[in-house]
Amino acid sequence: FGSTTKLIQRNPSFATVSAEDIKHFKEILGEKSVIEDEDRLSIANVDWMNKYKGSSKLLLQPRSSDEVSRILKYCNSRRLAVVPQGGNTGLVGGSVPVFDEVIINLGSMNSIISFDEVSGILVCEAGCILENLDSFLANKGFIMPLDLGAKGSCQIGGNVSTNAGGLRFVRYGSLHGNILGLEAVLANGTVLDMLSTLCKDNTGYDLKQLFIGSEGSLGIVTKVSILTPPKLSSTNLAFLACNDYISCQKLLLEAKRKLGEVLSAFEFLDNQSMDMVLTHLEGVRNPIPPSEYNFYVLIETTGSDESYDREKLEAFLLSSMEGGLISDGVVAQDMNQASSFWRIREGITEAVMKAGAVYKYDLSLPVEKMYQIVEEMRLRLGPAAKVLGYGHLGDANLHLNISTSQYDDNVFAQIEPFVYEWTSGNRGSISAEHGLGLMKANEIHYSKSSETVQLMASIKKLFDSNGILNPYKVLPQSLLP
Ligand code: FAD
Ligand code: 2HG
Ligand code: ZN
């Protein structure tokens, strides 16, 4: 599935799990949380895409930070490698073992610790599922600052560890800003209490930031403190068609100018992505038939004054229509219709999975260049592949998905390293929001200088001197302890 996977060798300094180890884990966790059952392991060993597969014989389910600490302290002393696992929805092969690493799943640590109804600050354990947190907050009149298609399974600890972006990023920004504090357990079992609930705190280095987006390579995130925004009363969603990419870009600029503070999502998909969804997902229809447009854009507004927000959106849509930026469009009339629009955008990942093999790239690029790589890829691959371009246009984040009936080395050789070289040549990022995981550990140099990568490797050594935490991921194997 890629160059990284083919080059990896099991690190010979790691031990293998013995009967004695299992006995010790049962003493720490009790019988039920030490899982050797083949069926449960076969699920935990494979990623969401069914693309990356490990052969771990052991899954541990701690219920407290203290249990995580005792597990890691023991694993470190025994040189047993581990892979932290949340909802296992990651798309870069980071959440499953490569060989026989012990899987530490956080799913049993799913309590809400506190919620401050004045400040909107939520403190919870890392295994809470994103959608459950959002439902909890809805009852209190707040929302999570992030939303993504995998919300029903992904965990806040996984979101933090991947620095997930998603659909609300354009409004509420990165988790680097929204996460106020963390508790994390280091490889040697040290529990780092950085669980601040303060918005401002400039006392020394902001170490929690290192855990945001480090994909379980520096520690296991056990608790999270997060600033949540108030739930506003009026939401509108428009599903629009544009004839060319330049119109999508101009529409984005206009939306930022004219919708300003109420703009809460700006997403796009191309005609090929729409086709994929219509072909492979049941009950989905194009809200603007016939489906002949080249691009579709979803614009969501969220504000606190229903008639003002609606008027603002309508005036924006009218002027964009008159200016020729939009060819057609429809505004959702109720929540059901709005979810059916979102289903199209959020369903692309699922649809493309059903179509066969998929090569996924998650790129940050200058917005005016972003779609060029989709077109170049189409020319390179010809009819052998379906090339889809969609994503978070408001954040200049392209999801380039290449769909073929089966995995094929010749197709792969046409895609990589071209896609990385092209991205690097345009000073883009080869991972906008999904992370590097196993898939791109060897490709980090396309987006980071060698000095930067060296410093990352030094930090990794400082935090995890035996390299037991999520080995083979994030950094090239040659630089890992
Ligand atoms: P996992 O997949 O279990 O793990 C991901 C990584 O984090 C692994 O490296 C793992 O070792 C590490 N990890 C997990 N939990 C912890 C922990 N507690 N402590 C330390 N390390 C940990 N991503 C986006 O950014 N934006 C999107 O819009 C988006 N949409 C998606 C839609 C679909 C349908 C799917 C399947 C995935 C999508 N993703 C998206 C990718 C994925 O959902 C996110 O990366 C998510 O944040 C992963 O959370 P998880 O709990 O499933 O983590
Ligand atoms: C999205 O925005 C996700 O839908 C998944 O980040 C993208 O499947 C993908 O490539
Ligand atoms: Zn995305």
C-alpha cells in the first residue's frame, strides 16, 4: 500500500508478550480488561479502511489514568511496544499495530469530569466519543468546536492526538487553540498533569501543544480540557453548484466578506465525488439535478438572529447568482434536508471505500493551486482510475482520493512520489489534518526541513527513550529510538 509499509522491519529490541506479562496485566486491570479473544483482536488489528493490518495478540482496556500509567511503566521496563487506540477511525494507519504491539484502547475511559456552564469549559476523559460529547453539550446550550464524519466512533483523545480539523474549523479554528489543557501519560508511566482550564497561561513552554497532533508517539492522552462555544439558535445550509473552480474560489472570498461572522462551514466536492456518492450510497440524491455541474459547494451559516442571518445569506446568494459565481442552488428548508445535504459531503469517504481500492491524500495547498493537482492526476492516470477532489475549501485543505477497482503497483507508481513532490514544490503540506501515521512516516521531509525533523526525533527520544510508543509511525524508522 505504499513505500513505508514495504520498508518496515520489526524493531528487534522489542520483547514479545509472555504468559508472565499477561498475568501482570491482569493484576493491574482485572481479567475482563485484558483481551486475548481472536475475534476482538481481529477487529482492533485492522484500520477503518481495511488497509493496514497488524498481528497483535493483546488488547488492554484501562479505566483510569493510574491504570494507563502502570501499564506503560511495565511495558517500558519490559520493552513491550504499544499502540494507543481511540475509535480507530484514523486514515493513515496510525491506530493499529504494525507487528505485535500491545493495543491500548481508551474506550473505557469515557466519563465527563466537569462542565462549567458559564465559561463553556468541558473536562472529560480521552475515550469520550465526539458525538456523545456534542449531545451532552447540546443539552447545556453548547457545542463541540469540531465536527467530522466519523463523530459517531472517534474519541476526543484520538481527535486531539491527530489534531483533527473537520467541518467547523473555518469558524472555530484548530484544536491547538481550543484545547486548554491535557493530562498525558509518558512511556515511563509519568502522569503529566497539564489539565488547565485557563484560557490564558503563559508560564513557560506550552507542553500540551506537543501532544496535540503527535499521534500517540509521545504519550497517551488520558484527559482533555476544551473550550466549547455556545450553541447558536439559527443555522442555515445552502447547497450550491458552480461551473468552474475559479468560481468556487471567488465564492469563498465573497462568503468571507459578506457572511463574515456567521459563516460556519465552507466545503466543496467535484462532480466525480458527487457521482461516487450517488452510485454507492443508498437513499442519496443530488439536491440540484440534473447532476451536470462541475463543482458543488456547501455553505453553512450559524448565528443568533434567525431573520437577520437568513436575510444575510439570501442577499449573499442573490449577489453571487447575479455575479455568475453560482449556477444553481438550494437552501435547506428544515433539519432533515440539511442532514441530507451533509450526508453527501460526509459520505464521500464511505462511498469511495465501497467502490474498491482507494489511495488517499490530504493536502494543504495555496487555494488557487489546490484543484490543479486533481486535474494533473487525472491526466497522469487516464481512465484506469477515478480521481476525486473535495474537502475543506475554507481552510485550503484538499482531499484527493484516487479510486481503482483493486490495488495496483503501476497505478501507485504513477501517484507517488509525484503527489508529494508536487505538494512540496508548492510549499504545501502532505498532511493537512489526518496526520502521518504509518502511511507517511517516511515522507515527512516533503513538508518539514531536515533540521526540524532532527529536532522532532530528539524530542521523541526525550519523551520515549526506548521508542515503545506507537513505533514505525510519524517519523522515519531510521530516526526512531
Ligand atoms: P484513532 O483512529 O484510534 O487513532 C488515531 C491516532 O491517534 C493514532 O495514531 C493513535 O495511536 C492515536 N491515539 C488515539 N487515541 C489516543 C490517545 N488517547 N492518546 C494518544 N494517542 C491516541 N479527520 C479530520 O481531521 N477531519 C475530518 O473531517 C475527518 N473526517 C473523517 C471522516 C470519516 C468517515 C473517517 C473514517 C475519518 C475521518 N477523519 C477526519 C479521520 C479520523 O476520524 C480522525 O483522525 C479522528 O480524529 C481519529 O480519532 P480516533 O479516536 O478514531 O483515533
Ligand atoms: C473528510 O473531510 C475527511 O471528509 C475524510 O477528512 C477525507 O476520506 C478522506 O480522504
Ligand atoms: Zn477532512
